[in-house]
Amino acid sequence: MIITIQHQIDKTHHKFDVVDPDNISSIEVWAICTEMNVQAILVNGKYYEINK
């Protein structure tokens, strides 16, 4: 399923294909955060952060 995330600072929109938008896997989180150059994302009210 395609999700759209808006970057909080520069307000650009990014589209990503994920398996389940209500439960994003850690590899999907890593890929999204890396592409957007951020440490965390908020999707459907759920906070995801890159595992360090």
C-alpha cells in the first residue's frame, strides 16, 4: 500500500510502498527515514524511530 508522508520542516511530500501502513517493519522505517533524512516518522498516529 502506498503511503504519503509530509516532511515536517520543508513540507515536501514523499510516497512509499509499505506492506502494512498500520504496522511498518523496521527495515521499512529505516528505508523511509534514510530517504527523507530524518530519525523518526509518524504514520497513522504511530511513532517510528530508527533503531540505533
